[in-house]
Amino acid sequence: MFISELWIENLRCFKSIQKIDFHEGINVIIGHNNSGKSVIMKALSLLFDAGSPKRLSIYDFNRDLSIEEIKKAPPRIRLTAVLTESDNEDEYSDDIVTISTWLTKLDKPYEAKLTYDFFLPEKEVEGYLAEITPIKSTDKADYWRQIDRNYIRKYTYKYYVGDPDLKVSIDGDTIRKFDFQFLDAIRDVDRDLFSGKNTLLKEVIDFFIDYDVKNDSKISAEEKEKKIQERRTKFSTDADALIADLHQRIEPGKKQMLLYADHTGATFDKLKPGFEGHISDSDIYSALRLIVEHETGLSIPVTHNGLGYNNLIYISLLLAKMQKDASGEYLGSNAKVFPILAIEEPEAHLHPSMQYKFLKFLKENKQTEVRQIFITTHSPNITAAIDLDDILVLRKNGDQVKVAYPGQVFSNKPEDQKSKAYVKRFLDVTKSDMLFANSVCFVEGITEQLLLPIFSQYLKQDFVDNHISVINLGGRYFNHFIKLFDTNVNDNAIDKKIACITDVDPTRSELDQKQHKKCYPFELGVETEKYIYTDCSNDLVDTYNDPSYTIRTFSQQPNEGKTFEYELLLCNPGCEALVTDNLSNNDEILKMMQIHKNDGDLDDILALLSNTEENNRIRQGILSKKGWEASKLRKHIIASRYLNSISKGENAQELAYILEEKLAEYFEGKFKFYIPNYISEAIEWVCGK
């Protein structure tokens, strides 16, 4: 079996009844701060951790309840877990026996329910309504203070199994069959943990001592017990010799030691103190201490390690304990049936490479030591190490928490499976940031990726402050990623604003040819008898152009735009700061800019074009273009020449540096710079509330 659903009602940030779906194995929960990750862990602990406190406080209620709701009935918290039959159920024959009284569905796959209810008893409700209803205040805090002062102490909790409406109470022994181990983010490993005095280490040693015998499948249980008993007897005999030696060493001073007993009166009534002792193998555990041994032979106490390393050791000991607690051979009927491991923000103590290794270990061992694993995280390193299907994304939308399942947005259709495989390969450490960001800008290249965050500062809409992530797709691959966020198509999609910034990239093809080749905006419509012209961004822009939609596409003006760099120069044809040192032909472009700023002749700029095939094409296209003013044609010559002179990676880095340096001058009015309209529209929209 496995926990397939968790229903949360009115616990902290969860207001209305909210369902969270889980699957077997690892479930990684991500989301912004206060989006509900810790609440899910709290709910699981309340349901399955027999040793955790069960009473809640006034601060555990959802505070978004309206005054009308508070007056209508006492607030209550209800949590329900649904357990479903596993595909490999035969391996766990005790599952169905353990939860037989919890069943709500007998057909395969079976289902069972466990419910936690925190409520005001019925006999107290009348008094509650009589006291709360007459309150006239419009401040909800007044109502909560009254509940806290007079009623929270009267609240009680109950556990029900099966249909909660039938109110069938749980058997206390049954819930103890679940082994819920929770590691929170704010933890420090106690130094005594690593000595045999500690309960955890003692239990683990006791289980794994003589493991070669216990794990020997070639001999019977009786033979195992006989061999282990022989070892215990030998140890006891050896220990008795040590005790005898100790008695011999103590004997000379014994009379003097007991002399003080006579003086204090401890030997009255013919009694006197002495020494006696016996050592078993478990008694000697306290003499053992964990060490870290280097390959050179040098060893140091574990207490001298870093916190992250010790946490890994602690988790490994905890997993060993869980293995011990689930051993029917060792504990008999007291063995745990369903081990659950819950870890909050493992990155708090682990280096990125350790995070990856730790997740890899959990994935490989999830069916041996632990049956189901729940992890909350803010770490892209962790999300990059797991499957897309293992991720749950929480997002606060007003007073509601929305849950998304990115692995489930892809259907079984071949094109969707292709997209899923592409996204999986793409989600490395840096790019998985798209799952954590408040909103996302998808761009086609490195220049947009580097410059958009700087442009956002120019527009006083800082991407850092707004938690906006810019993801470079390395091309026009938007369709693969839009599926993750298209809530209009799939309820499992992640609900956040997505801006797709794409280039028009006009193309043309000869009438009798299917191959499209890139062309310049000023070439469009010039030779219609010879070419068919297309706009690469049309379909995407047409599909996502509704301002109320959570996904929008932004691009240059049709028939005038080409690429991001091209548009940058169209908007800033006289901005010499854009002519970087690594730009080839920079002297030529600077001269063109000077002619344009002086409103010079078009022929003067054309004269600067050298006699190359590409320049002749530009010259021919400009001279063939009808209806455009000379000023507009000059801008397109400069933009074309600039585009053909850049090395995108180096130029993008240098541009980013220059524009960041010029930011203060821009706000002082000393530096004139214009952000392309479609870029500023995208930034304003994605940063908008």
C-alpha cells in the first residue's frame, strides 16, 4: 500500500478542503515560503506519527475564515489520508491485515482511510454560538482572541478509520505499525548521538551485531539463535575474566575505601557495601564511538565533522533503525509494517553534490528501508536529481493553495511524450529554477537571458525583487515548456505567469521550393512573384495573446522586426554604447550612427557597405523597398550591419556589463536608451500583480 491522497481542511494556509495526490516512492514538494510545504509535513505527522503531540493551538487554524463562517460554527481542522493498494502488494502481505478495519473500497485496488479531527465537542457548541454570534466587531482578530481565551482549551481530537462519518475509532496498536520518521530543517545533531550511550545508536548496534549470522539464509532460525548465544556466552566468559582482574586490582584499596563507610554509618545493621559486576555485550556499547577514518589510517571523532556530514551519518543510522524496526524476524509482532521518511529542506545541511548523492541513494533504496518518502525543498539541485513525476508544486493563489503535478501534464500521445522527455533533459540545476520562480520569462538566446534582468531595473520592475526567472531555451522550443504551465488545458499544470519572448525571424522561400531561408524585414513583399514570405512567431503570438491568460507571447512588430539584437539597434540607432569592443566592423557602424544622428543622406550610409555578397543583398533590399522613409531605411541598415557583426555570447556579456554600468546615468538623464516595446511590455506584464 501507499499514501495516495491527503485531504487537508482548515489547517494553517489550507482553507477549503484541499486534496494532495502522492505516489509510491519519493514525493518532492516544492513551492515558495508559506505556500504549505511544512503544513503537509505537519498533517502527515499528525496522522501517522504515534509519538507526536496531537493537540493544536489557535495558530494552527486557517485565519482566512470569514467572520460569517466563524459565527456560523466553531472552526475545525480535519485531515484525511487515503491509502491505496500497491502494484507489488504481494511483497507486503501484512499491509491489508494492518488496515483491514480502515477499508472504504474492497475492489482492487483497495482503498482505506485514516482521519484526524480537531473540533469543539457538540455540548460546547451552543455556548460558543451564544458568545460569538453577538460580537459586532469587523476585526477577525477579536473573534479569534475570544476563541483562544474561552474555547481552545475545550477542543478535543479524535481519530477515525474508514468512512469518517461513521466515526469508527482507531485501534491504538494499529497506528503504531506505521513508522513515521521526520527530520526538520532546523536541526543539530547532538554530540552524544555518536556514542553507544545514545538510544538510536544502541538500537542500531543491537540489531546489526552478529549480522553475518542473522543474515545467513543457509541456516535455520534455531541455528542462528544457537550461534548467537554461543558468541554471547564466550563474550560473557571473557568479560568475567576482566571483572575478576578488576576485583584483584581493587582489593588492596577496598579496606580503606570501606573504612569511610564505617565512619559515615553506612555499615549499620550488619550491612556493608562491596563490589559486584557482570558485563553483557549490550553493556559495552557505551564504550563505542563513531569515528571517521581516512584512507591513511588517521581517525577523528565524528563530533569533529561538519554539520552536513554528520546529518548524512544521522540519516543513515535512522534508516538502519527503520530497517530494524520493520524486521519481523527481530521484533516479531511488534515490527513496523509501513516505514515513512519525511525530510524538510535537506539542502539546509548538505553541499549541492551531497544533495544529489543523497537523493540518488534514496531513490535506489526506497523499496528496502523506507516504503514512502516525502521531501520539501527549495533546492534546484534536488529537483534536478529526481524524475519530473516525483515533483509536487505548491503555489499560494490569494487565500487558496493550488497544487500542480508537472509530470502529469503530458498525455500518452507521442508528441506529449516527446515534450516530456525534452523537459526532463532540460531541467538541470539552473533551469529547474523555473519551477521555483514566481513567474518565468522564456527566451530564445543568451543575449535576452543576460539583458532582460538589467532591462527590468531600467523599468523599475526588478526581476530579483519580483522573483522572476529568465530561462534561455536555446531556440524556439516554447511548446515543450508551455505544457507545464497551461492551466487552461490541464488542471495539473503550474499556475504562474509565463512570458514567451520570441523573434519574428521573417523567412522567404522560392515559389517552387519548400525550404525557407531567413530574410530581412525590408525584403518582405518586395518580390512576391518570386518568393513566399512567412513570419516565424505568428502561430505562437496568435495562440497566446489574451491579456487575462497566464501565458502570453511577446514579439517584434510583423514586417519590421527580425531578432532581439536587430530590434535593439532599431530602437537605438545612435547609441554608441551598444557598439562593443568585440564587435567586428565597429568603426564602420559608428560612422553609420553618426550619419544617422546628423540626418545624413541614405547614400552616405550605403557607401560604407563593403562589396560583399551579404552587403550587396542589404543594399539591393534597401533600394528596392518602397514606402519607407529614409530615416527608417537608415535604421534598418545599421541594425542589419550590427546583427551581422556580433558574436552573440561575447557581445551579450559585454552589453550586460555596459548597460548595468550606465544604469545610474540613465536615471540621471545622461544616457539615452530605449528598451524595445515588446520587451518592456513583457517585463511590465510578467511583473504585474
